[in-house]
Amino acid sequence: MIIVTEVVTVEGATILVSTSKDAVVEFEAKADVPAQDLELADGEAKFLVRRNQGVGFAAIGMKHLTPLLQLTFRTSEAGISVN
């Protein structure tokens, strides 16, 4: 049996998962803030991927995302739980 014990929901997020140690992602952004203050999770900025190499999964500028779950696994016969 699997039980969800905690859920983390965020207003905005960028998640990248590489498939290579040489993975590269280059972004272009349009926003009304200086470049040094810009964050990938900024919901107001518009991001465009200019180059993507060795990335297996990308969620860029996603809003209202639930990227993290904490699960508890239980075996019914022994009453054992593993976090």
C-alpha cells in the first residue's frame, strides 16, 4: 500500500532532468526586470528555449505545479512501513 503523506505545491517552477552529463539548455527571456534579477520560476517572464541538448524532461515556467510528494510504503502482512 502507498500512502501520500505530504504534498508540495508551488506557484511557478522550472524543472529540468538531464539524460547526459553534457546536457545544455539555453533560454531567451522577455521580462520587465533586469537580467540579473530574473528567475526561471518568474511567472511574469516569458521564456523561449533557444538550445536543448541532452535533456530528457523539461517543464519550463509551469504554473500551479505539484512537483513533490512524500510517500509512505506499508506492507500489510508485517505491519512494516518504510519512508
